[in-house]
Amino acid sequence: MIEITGLHKKFGKVEVLDSVSLTIADKGIFAILGPNGSGKTTLIKSILGMVIPQQGEIKIDGEVIKGKYDYRKNIDYLPQIARFPDNITVTELINMIKNLRNRQANDTELIDMFGLEPFLDKKLGNLSGGTKQKVNLVLAFMFDSPLLILDEPTTGLDPVSLLHLKDLIRKEREAGKTILITTHIMDFVETMADEIVFLLEGNIYFKGTVAELKQKSDRNDLEHAIATILSENK
């Protein structure tokens, strides 16, 4: 589904992506990992067309995305930080997004799942961080798109909501969708990801399964495997 070739991005003198090439398959859960500043968010925003690389090419379903925007209607995106207008209600926000995308949505089921009914008429500026993240998840999952990009989806979630999130992601995978996830929660990755992509200083250090990374680093758990990578590349 996603083919990335020779992607290069600098912000000023800071090199964020260094000739990154990557292929993401049509189905499965792919975790994009790496320390802060490794290029994870820049890579995601390049796929979304929110960042324009200086060099390289991105194709989705065989089509080059540069200079285009129609492809984004087939992507659902959850940003790391949900910046909502403070002065509108949860219901007004959901309806606004539904009107903008003009597609069938399953928001009612998701609102019930995350227990948002008591907050529907409350202004977004008055909500806690965890409740805003639940609203963020409703917006990301309420449309039926083949590609989902979730940037730190577990942030601020209580244990029950985290279980619901995992169930949602598994359901989307079973439906044949491609899910890209960035997260710092290694247990989440270990239980959910079909493959991981590890970025370090703008380069792909590893792409493969969790088991393959453990074998490569000679460690029994993902957290120590990642720590070994980082210590070896200081």
C-alpha cells in the first residue's frame, strides 16, 4: 500500500530523514518506533502530505502523492496532540467533521464504547486530557478507511479505554486494513504489532517482527531489545 523511496527531509540545518526507503504492506499493524527526534512524526506527516520532503517519493496504492490531496480521503488520522477549538461542544465537533468528510460514520457506537455520552454537550476547553483523547479516537475510527495512522494513541487513556482501543485496532486489522502506529509503550507494541519499523537519527535501523528484533539483539523482551539498539548506537 505505501512505498517510500529515498525520502530526505531537513528543517534548517537539522537532518530529520536521511534517504528513508520503506514498504508497508496492504494489511496489518505496523509500529513505528524510535527515540524523540528520530523522525517518526516527520515520516507520518510526509505520508499525510503535511510535510514536504526535499527529496524522495511516496506512493500510496501505486500513485505518487506529491501535489495531490484526494488520497487523504482514504486515510483516518489520529494526531499525537488533539488541538480542538475550546468554545465548541463535543457534539458540534463530531458533526462538523462528519459534514466535512461527507461520509457515513459510526460515531454512535464509539461514543458509547468510550463512555462519552455525559460529555457530548460540554465545551472541549473544559474537558480533561483523557476525555479529549477519547474524542480524538472517535474522530479517528468513525469512518471506514483502508489506512489508519495513529500517533501515540494510548496517551491519557484509562485501562478500560485502552482495552477498547486494542479491540478496535484488532477489528480493523481483521477487516484487512493497514494501521500505522507510533508509541513509546513497548508492551502495547509487543502485544499488537505485526511488524515494527525502528527509526534512529532519520534512518531505518530495523524492519521486521518483534521476535526477529529480539533475536537480532539477543534479548528476551522488546524493551531490552530497544535499549540494546540505543546503547550500541550512541
